[in-house]
Amino acid sequence: MSEKPVPPYYAVIFSSIRTDNDEGYAETIEQMMALGTGHDGCLGFESVNEGGRGISVSYWKDLDSIRDWKQVAEHLAAQKAGREKWYKNYTTRIAKVERDYSFDRAED
């Protein structure tokens, strides 16, 4: 994520455990990231995957934007494919971010 959103905003936190099936997964994730970050109300996206476990966080201006994204046809198709072949399990959490802070080490 290049620019941090200014609170308050919402975070959709998607944590998952993958199956061994990789067929079409990377392409679908790329498509969802491009489509999602271009969707009205999306403020950014971050993701980390390691050893079959993943966590992705998307940031949204409001709950209506999240509801609208959840109903996008391509996103619904990706969700269905995820349940059928890519995920052993997953959990989605939605949280309101009231404040944030960070640390950046200056380059020497």
C-alpha cells in the first residue's frame, strides 16, 4: 500500500489456510486486487502469504463500500472458487480503525 489512509476507515481482514490446489489461484488474486483497488471506496490493500497461511487486509472508506464490493460478480465467482478449491478455511473480519501509528527507519 503506497499511501496510508487517514482514520477513521474500515479494514477487512481475510485470514486463510490454503489447500494444495494452485490452479488459477495467482491469476484470480491478481484480478481481485486490481478490481478491488479500483472499486469505489477502496483505500488500499496489503497481503502476506507464507507456508499455506495468508492474511490480506483491504481498507475502505465506509461499510457501504464493503457491502458493494462483496456483491461484485467477479468477486462472488472468486469467493465460490475459493471455497471449492483453494481454501481449507478462512475467516473474514471487519473492523473500524479509529487511529493508527507507524515507525519508519531513516535510511543511513
